[in-house]
Amino acid sequence: MSSLNEENKKKKAIESKKKKLKRKKPIWCEEQIDDVVKSPKKTTLSQTEMKDEAYKRKTPDIKWVPPQSPLKLLQEAHYHDPWKVMVICMLLNKSTGLKARSVISELFRICPDAKACTRASTNTLEQVIHGIGFQKQRAARLKRFSEEYLGKHWTHVTQLHGIGKYGADAYAIFCTGKWQRVTPADNYLDRYWEFLHDIKDTL
């Protein structure tokens, strides 16, 4: 009975936080993008920070499952695949959640993993992501990132091409569970990070 009561308390705590977050607009509301651009928070990592354990290569023993939130961040549905989480971040850079969402399904259909991305033609990638702009640069970046991701030389995601603080923080939050070691600069990641802090006693 005690165990059942504790479980109910945890569920109520999470639901309470979710209700509060529902009052806020989801990630794909374009009018909120300016908040991210104007954020005064630190958006780069120092050489020391890049080697933090939060960004270390994920090992099989990590079983972290991030809780779903009312924010419905694109990364939440792909936490099990670090490659996809970081690709999403790369697509969201200088874009909006609404535009990125429109191409992600097709991109992941053609490229379900990093190996498929390296094999896809650059022209195909450019056509798929054309709707979010900068398709030539993004396609080249995706292919190089995927090639490096498949390699065995890297120990931290911060060593991979195209991965800055935003992608690295998302990786720590959604893939390794080291969210308490990072302080996101991105407003949407920050809101999810606050969500985790509010329910940390239930995790």
C-alpha cells in the first residue's frame, strides 16, 4: 500500500507540472523564436566545458528515459537515438520548430540512421531539407557529422562536426541523463530543464 501511495504521489507531481507548462506555447510557435535569438545566456562552451562528462559518448549501461512533457520538444520522441537528437538540433539552428518538423519525418524515412545519411546523395538531402533554408550547407554538415559520428575516435559529442552548445546540451538532457550538469542557453531546452528540476524527486 505504501509503495502504491508513493507511486501516486509521483504521478500527481508530474501531472501538476505538466498543467503549468500547458499554459506556455509549444516549440513550434514561430513568434517565440525571437526569444531564443535574443537570449543573453552563454551560447558557447569553453575547452574545459567541452570535455565535461555530460557530453561523453553514451555507453550501453545508460538506461535514461527522459519524461515526456507538454512542451512536446522534437527531441523528446527520439531520446533513444543520439544521432537523431543532434540532427534535430542541427535542423533547428537558424530555423523554427514548425519548419523543422515539416522535413524531419521525410529525412528520417530516407536516413533512419547515420550510416544511411552518409550513403544518401547530397542532392537528395538538399531536396528534403530545402524547406528550412541553407540546404547546401546543412546537407554537407549532416553528411560530415554522420561520418564522424560513426567513427570510434570521439569521446565527447562536442568533438563532432556541427555540434555546439545547443546540440551538446540536448544530448546531455535527452540521451545521457546528465541534465543536472548543464545549463541550457536555448529557451526551449531551458524550459524542459526546469521541468526536470521541478519533478526530479520523482525521477
